[in-house]
Amino acid sequence: MTSTDGLRLLPFRGLRYAPDRVSSLTAVTSPPYDVVVRPDGVRELETSDPYNIVRLILPHAADPAARHRQAADTLRHWRDEGILTPDPEPALYVYEQRGGGVLQRGLIGALRLDGPVLPHEDVIPEVVADRAALMGAAAANFEPLLLSYRGEGTGNGATAVIERTVQGPPLLATTTEDGFAHRLWAVTDPAELAAVDADLATRRALIADGHHRWATYRRLYEQRPDAGPGSPWASGLVLLVDTARYPLQVRAIHRVLPHLPPAKALADVAGAFRARRLPPELPAALEALAKTPGTAFVLSAGPDSFHLLDRPDPGLLDRAIRTDRPAQWRRLDATVLHSVLLDEVWRIPDHPFDIGYLHHAEAAVAQAARHGGTAVLMRATSEETVRQLAEQGVTMPRKSTSFGPKPATGLVLRTLDDEGS
């Protein structure tokens, strides 16, 4: 695929829940698939409404092929029954999230895959393969990934279109259980769409959240050699946010090592890091982590067991961390974790079975306790650091950051068989 100079965000016919066919929009939405805590979170969402979107993004069956067929069959049934219905004409969608003192607005559309989109993390091949099989079977993009770009932060171009649009009545409004209020508007006016197109043609985007989905979109397109640049498979569903206008929040993603007993984890780091016991309260542990200069992590065996790791052995860092990357990359907590602790000290295989990634510290600690394993609690990396490395073509270790607020899944879907882009 040949790259274009700027971003091309294309209108599409959104597929949305018919409000009179579900108990509420809140009851059918979900966090993104990689944020849902499994299996408890999946069960909770499934019981909130029989048509909850989690049945499409995280189906469960005896084997992967059966899961993918199940999602495709469920989507077809819901469309046939009028649970999910297509909008009358292609549109870009203005999406607003508000809660906890945060206001975020952006545009949901089908982004051409050949535009300048900068990744900042590596991906797990098995996850990409699974998501590609799921989306390919269903011929659908179930949830938008989150991209950021740097506009002028003023009322011009795409931002002006957003600000004008939110003055009118929304297509939908709902509040999810996390307290965030969500609103969605359709932009169909040709002049407004042209203004967005002209503005974004000069921009490039950073993948804030959704590296696996972006890699999935590209794989799906590559698997269809007959699909031209105008094919629906040549673009993917995204939420694009101007962070000069609406700055994103950046949080850490924590690790759970279910097969590493806590006693072994601490014994193995002796001599490699300084380890200190912390008070048996999670908030206090996270506060100590935030205040520690240099490289640092918190190891936890459960809700009453926390140790702070810091002051890594400089010689070990020099031996274990590759030297062909910028110093800024070599100092990242995630780099030290993966290159030193996981690869050299603990020798944990880089496989989803051996490393879990959770966005909430409480969930990571609870899961470690349940499995008799070890949670590694992390600190967030700033958006500016992420962007600086991405612009140099340097990717961070996978799951290094969590940008947000993340779009709710289930407000608007994109089908690839008749979506009308």
C-alpha cells in the first residue's frame, strides 16, 4: 500500500443499536476488548443485557474458530432481527466523552490505512492473528481504536466542524457505569466533510490505544490482494482526537506473571535491584512508586503484600539493554522491565499465557493473588515522550501505556460488506 501525505478519514454507514430493542444503551456497551477483565468482567457484561456488545468482541466457545463463527453468526442474527440497524447515509461521527472533570471530543470514521499513522508499541502476533480471524469472519470493525493528532487547538478545520456539530441534538446520549457521559452526532453535510478532509490532509496521527486493532486492519487488507484502495478493507474504524484541543490522559498498564511465585520473584532480583517492603495498602504502594526517582516498580503478591524495586545494577542494565536505541528509550521503565527483569532475571517467556496485561492496579493485584503469581505495578509514560520516540521510528515495549479516556464499545459499529464508505 502506497502512503499518502496526510490522513484520510472517510464517512461510513454506522451500525447502531435500535434503542427500543435493548434495555438501555448503557446495558449493551462495553469497555474495549483488551480492557475487559476476564472472565468476571465478561460474565458481568453478558448478564447486563442479552445483546451486550461483549458477545461480539469476546465470544467464548470451545476453540478459536468456533468463537469467530459465533461472533459472525451473532452479528448476522442481530442485524436480521433489527437489534442493530444501519444509519441511512454515510457519515463521520462526532463523539463526546465527559466525566471526572475530563471533556474529550473527536471524530469517528474509517481511516485509510495508507496514511501517516505512527505506532509507538510492538504487538503480540497471536493477538493480531486472533482479532484478524474474528473481524474477518464477521466482516466488521466492532470498536474504534484511539488515535491522536496535533492540530492548532483552535476553532478551525476539523475542530471547528466538531464545535459546530455539538450545538445540535445528538443521535444518542448515555452514561456508562464508570460515570462517563457519552454523546454521538452524525456529520453528513458535504461542506463540513470537505472541511474535515482538507484539515486532516496535512496531519499525521499517533496510535494512542489500539495497536493490535491497527495491525489487524492492515493484516485483513493484506489478506485480500484483490481489494483496491477504495475497498472497505483498505480503511479501519478509528476515533481521531486533536490533543492540542483535548489532551489525552496517560496511565500505566500493569503486568501479572501468573506462574512466577512471589518468593521466587524477590529472591531472583537480589543483587540486581534494591527491594524494600512497603506498607500493606495499595494506595500507599502506588504513591511510593510515583515518588521514586529513576527506574522503579512495585511487586505484589496480593492486597497486603507490596515491595518496591529500584536502583537497578548499572552493569546489568548495560549488558541486558540493546545499545542501538536512544537513551530516552533505554531509560523507560517498560524497557527495563522487559529487557532486564522478564528476559534476564526471571526468564519469563514473551507469551500471553505467561504475561497478563491489566489496566487497573486493583485487578492486577487480585489476579496475582488468585493465581499465586506476581503483579508488577508500573508508572505511566508521558504523551510527549511517547510522541518523541514514535517520530524517531522507535517503538516502545508492548503495552507500555494506556491513553484515555477510551471510547465505549457498542455505540457505533462498522460493517465491511455493505457499509457504504
